[in-house]
Amino acid sequence: MKIKVKKIDGEGFTAETEKTMQELYEELSNNMDGSFILLGDRIEQKMTIESISKE
């Protein structure tokens, strides 16, 4: 699935992921698994992400 990611600094990008929206939500909500998330070919810090939507 292609997703659009908006960061809190205003930057945005698109990514291709095999994860569902539910899986992305669970991974972003779980702070016990670390503070970074893999989105396509990018590794992003969870706390810098404002929103994720399907493209």
C-alpha cells in the first residue's frame, strides 16, 4: 500500500509499505519497541510523525 506521511516540521513524503493501517497505528502507539519506525525505505523517529494516510 502507498501511504502519505506528514511530519510535524511540515515535511512530507510518500512510501510503499506492506503494513496495514492498523499495524502502522499499533507500531506508532507502542513506545516499548523503540522510538523509530520503518516506512518504505526510510527510518523515521516516531515522535516526528504528525499523520499517515493512504495515498
